Amino acid sequence: MRLALAWIATLFLLQSLPDSETFISEFRKTLRSDDELLQNYAYTEKVTRTEIDRSGKPKSTDIHVYQVFPDHGQLYRRLISKNGVPPSPDQEMMKPVAPRDDSKIRDELFEIYDIQLERREPIEHSSAIVLSFRPRPGFKPQSKLASFLTHVSGRAWVNEPDHQLMRVEAEVVDPVSYGWILGSLEEGTRLIAERQKVENGAWLPVKLDIQKSQRVLLKGVQMHEVHEYSEHRKF
């Protein structure tokens, strides 16, 4: 039985990949940012930030848990706990989440990057097409975010039947400044984002893991930041 399953898996992986232009075109139609996907949902967000010392060991950790929910077209964020302790009344105040229109940068992604289909992988009881993305040589960015993205490469896992993004692994491949002498993200900064299909069939963010290597006012700082999203409820 095990041998038979291994052969089935091998045959599955050896199937020819879909037409690149067609697959990327369909993926482009479904692609949305986390903010766009979550704007009509209430959910719980757990944020864990850990500062790492020079030896690679945790120096300090803060854990914040938030409740995020829409109300009359506006998204609000309320602190539920900080390091396991309920907040004081002033800390618990609801704060509006600034809306974002990511349509322009979403379209620009397909100009910034050379995207290639690499292989097929089984993931989450379905098949995923693995895409690689690298900045196109000579691309001239039109915004600060696009300029930052020209320093980032990685891979994306796209659900084959739904053409929905399931996972992204991205890395800063050369240092990028975010202020005159204020600081920069260093080569090796990594991001992993994961999405899952929920009960109503929508694909929503469940985890964002960022390993930051940065310089702030000429000082090296290592941070590990994890955002976990759960209890999604459609509004």
C-alpha cells in the first residue's frame, strides 16, 4: 500500500505544469492583500514580538491579543490582553484601522517581478503550483513600496484549482533603507505568510511570520514578529 501511494504521489508531481501565461493571468484575478481580504471579517489577532540578542537568543518578548471587527464600514481594533494581562480601560479603547487601497501596487507586482512556474506540490489536501518571483532588471519603481519590493525575492504557493495564494516565502536580498540615517532592513530579513480556506470557501490569512534584521540609528537590531489570525467571522 505504501509503495502504491508513493507511485501515485510521484505520478501526480510529474504531471506537466499548466500553461504559465494562463495560470498567472488567473492568479492575478484572485490576488488580494491581507487587508483587502479581512476588511469584511471580525477576527482575533495575536501579535508576538521577540527581540533577539547578538548570540541569537530571545532578549525580550511581548504578546498582544486584539479583537478586530467592522462597524458601519469602519474596521476597529481593540486590545484584549498584553502578556496575558487584561488591559486598563484607556488601553482597551477601540482604535480605527486605516483603510488601504492596494489595487495599484497589486497590479504593479506583475511588472516588478519576473514570475516563473517551478513545480507542483501537494499542500492542504490539494495541489499547489510553486511560483518563483525575482525583480526584473532595470525596473523603475513608481512608489516607495514598489521601490522596497525591488529588493525582495521569493516563492509563492498558489492553489491550483482555485488560483488562490496559499503561502509566500520572501527574503530581502540586499539592504534597503527606509529613512536617511534612520535605518535599513538588512539582507536576510525573511517573511512567511500563510492562508487557509475557511468554512464559507474564502481564503483568509492565518499567519504572518517576519524575521527582521535591521539597523536603527546605526545599531543592529534582530526582531522576530509573528501575527496569528483566528476566529474569522463574516460580517
